[in-house]
Amino acid sequence: MNSSQNAPSTPTGADAQGSGSKSPFLAIGLFIRQVIAELRKVVVPTRRELILYSITVLMFVVFMILLIFGLDAGFSWLSRIAFTVPDL
């Protein structure tokens, strides 16, 4: 693969940015063509990948919940120690 295959193509003609076309219908048509072109690039994950990704996200969420709960409990304990009046 050479570098020209990786280079982004530049639009020509009526699709070029700043071509001076004032028609909103052409702009809408261009937008729809670009959306369809991008949707063709979407890769749908397999069932196995979807399950693996879902488990990974859920495990990360549980980890973050436990981390924040632990920090909250620790700071709460420290603030109780720091701001309570000792019994004399």
C-alpha cells in the first residue's frame, strides 16, 4: 500500500467546499450522500464481540462505583475524625 492510497481524497467540482453553490437542495443532497458513505463504513460487531464489550463496560462501571464509594467512605471517615470534638 503506498501513501497515496491512505491520503484523503479531495472533493472536486460541485462537491468542493467553497465552490459557491448557494442551493440548499444541493447541500442537503451532498450531506445525505456523505451520511450514506459513512454508514457503509460501519462495522457491526459479532455476537461474541458484543457480549465481550458489554461485560467489559459493566466490569469497568462496577470498578468505578466501588472506587468512588471507597473514596467517599474514606474521606467521610477522615472528616469525622478531623471535625469532631473529642470527649474529655
